[in-house]
Amino acid sequence: MKTKIYKAEERGQTNIFWLKSSDFFSFGDYYDQNKISAGALRVLNDGTIKPEFGFPAHCHRDTEIIAIMLKGKLTHEDYRQWEK
């Protein structure tokens, strides 16, 4: 696979009340047709979540979530809407 460098200043930015992140690929309100994914990798974000906040229950179909915490703790709750 060819190496691609995504410089910090070229990444999308999410800056909402509880989340600040630098988005490598199109995510949320950030869209760049040239930055959709890298093979099966669809989302790669470097972010900070405000204390006492997290991701509300939501679904991901055929997706695995990996969070690497540098400090603190995180709750990420998924539900399986499509299995109802």
C-alpha cells in the first residue's frame, strides 16, 4: 500500500461543545471526496472529549470501534437498530 501523509493543517476539524477532533478522513460535517477512506479504514480521528461527556447511543453497521485512551475513561454505547 502506498504511504500517504496527512498533515495536521490539512485535516478536517470538528469543534463542538463536547468534542474537538482532527479528522483524517471525511467525517461529520467535514467532507473531502479525496479523503473518504484508506481501504477498510473509514474513520481515524484524534480528539479530545470534554469530561462527563461521550458518545450517545448510536449504531454502526459492520464496523468495529477502537478507542485508544491516553488519559481518563470513555463510554461508547452502540445499539443494533438494524437487527430489530
